[in-house]
Amino acid sequence: MLKKLFTLTLLITAFGLSAQQSMLTRYIQATGGQLNDTLDNGTVVTLDLSTDDAEQENDEVDGPYDDDLDCGWEGAPDDLNILNLGLRFRDLWIPNGASIDSAFIVLHAHEGKSAADVAMITIKGEAADNAATFDSTNFNDNYLLTDRPTVSTEVSWTVAEDWTIWQPYSTPDVGGIIEEIVARPGWTSGNAIAFILEGEDQGPSTVENAREFTSFENIADPDDVDPQGNPGDGTNHPERRPYLMIYVNGPLGQQEIKITPSLSIFPNPSENGIIHLELSSDDHAQVEVVNLAGSVVAQYEVAEELNTFNLSDLNPGIYLMKVAQNGEVSTQKFVIK
């Protein structure tokens, strides 16, 4: 039986003061495919893959899939390497010409570092209306991260602090970069932005002036331990994937949303904020809950056909649940009383 698609245009409007500030959060997302990785203890972990984060070592493409991302400078006299990093964030519902109050990229440390391991990084934004992912077509030894044209705004990030493994750390404000990109005549709400984080030659050194971040495919390896001696649990941690937080001066953009019968939410409306989501399969899915200001108020990674979410901390009102699964995105409206 054919399933009809209904299109709902959600107009995001400002409530109250015209100087409304909206927040948008976007994680690095899967781009398709899976990989089996065997840990040192023999455990086999199956990982979803993304080409929206990528590494470049000197003038060469690094491995496309790894559980960490390196950026900065490796200054061992016999092995000098500049490490560059690409991060692409999709579904940025920001109106053309919007004013950006501030924005930050949040990264989790893949290993502990001392303040002596100073990394000097420059953050740039690709000068593109809708940045392409870092797949083999758009990122190869003939077209590197550093070959992509960038906007004039740049942000210097000197990392000179102790870092603890698996803890989050934020870049300086990259709002100016985003504001310049969304001001491009060809920018459309919902497009993607790519950031290029470039290391620099800091000269021969006895310390490693590079920082390591958890990637989309990250694993808390049991061979790694935190300062208290607790080992990693050997599993993937979606909450440690790189993400972007943007504070927009005004409402977020208008988006076209497909309402599909295959996305079942119940009870709807919910009297107590407990929501059940039934999917068509138990394949891995990313779930976002969006309010009528366009802000993501909850995010989940699920791998079950039937899932339960406790949203009792949200205010009563109308929300949208957006589910990305098997390369398709479905959205359904629901109500909390």
C-alpha cells in the first residue's frame, strides 16, 4: 500500500519581543555505511560512519574513519606534521542574512593533555552556499581541506590548558564566520556549513602540540582510562560527537517538513510528557525534538523499534519529533499538555 506524504510548512515566528534569541544545536551526523572495529581485548564494535568529519596530515588525506580527530602540530624532529581538521554541520535552519549573536564548536578530548602541549589552531569557514561532505569526491590528495575557499573571517584558537579525557571543550566564538556565510546571496535556510581547523608549524618540540578529539565514530576504548583509573566501556558515545551551538538574534528559518505515517508517536497528546516512538525497524536512528521557535530541545540516538522518551521537563505546547534513519528524515507533530 502506497504511503502518502503530506507536506506541512512550519512558519517559525517570534513570540513577544522582536529581539528574540534562538538557539540551534547540530551534531555531526551519519552519512551512511557501517564498519566493524575489533578492540585490543577482542570486542567487536559496529559503528555507523560519517564523512562529515575528516583529517588532513600535511598535504595528504588521513584515514576517513577513525575514533579520534587530530588537529595542531606534531614537532618530533624526525617526524614533523601539520594536522588539519574538517567539520561539516547540516540542517542549519538559519535565515539568509541572519544576525548571529555567538556560536561555538564543542569537542570532547580523546586523550588527556597538559597545558604545556600548546596547540595553535586557526578556525576558518568554507566560502560555500551549501558545503559538500568530505567524501572521496570532495576530499582527496588533489583537493584537500586546505584547498577549499574560505570566508574572510577567521578565529585563532590557542589551546593552552590541561585537558581530561572524554570531557567537553569549546572553541572560541565562531559566530562571525557563520554570519559571513549565511549572508552570502546563495545561502538558503537548511544548508550545511563546513569549518576547516588548521594547525601550524610550531617548530621542533619535545611535546606534542596537537589536540585529539572524539570523532563521529568514537569508541571509549577499554585500554584508555580517566584520571581516576576508570577504563573506557568499549562502546560508542554519540553524545561525545562534535557539535555546533549557534545563538541567532531572531527567529530561525522556515522549513518544509514531511509528515509520514510510518512515524508513530503515542500518546498524542501526552498528559505527562511520556512519549513513545515506534519506528518501522530497529535500525540506528537519530531523534531530535524541536520546539516552535525552531530550537532543538532534546536529542537521542536509538536502535530499537519501540522507544520511550521522558519529556516531562518541557513546557506544555506543540513540538516536532524529527527522525533520521537509513538516509531518510521523517517528522511528526505532537503535543504535551
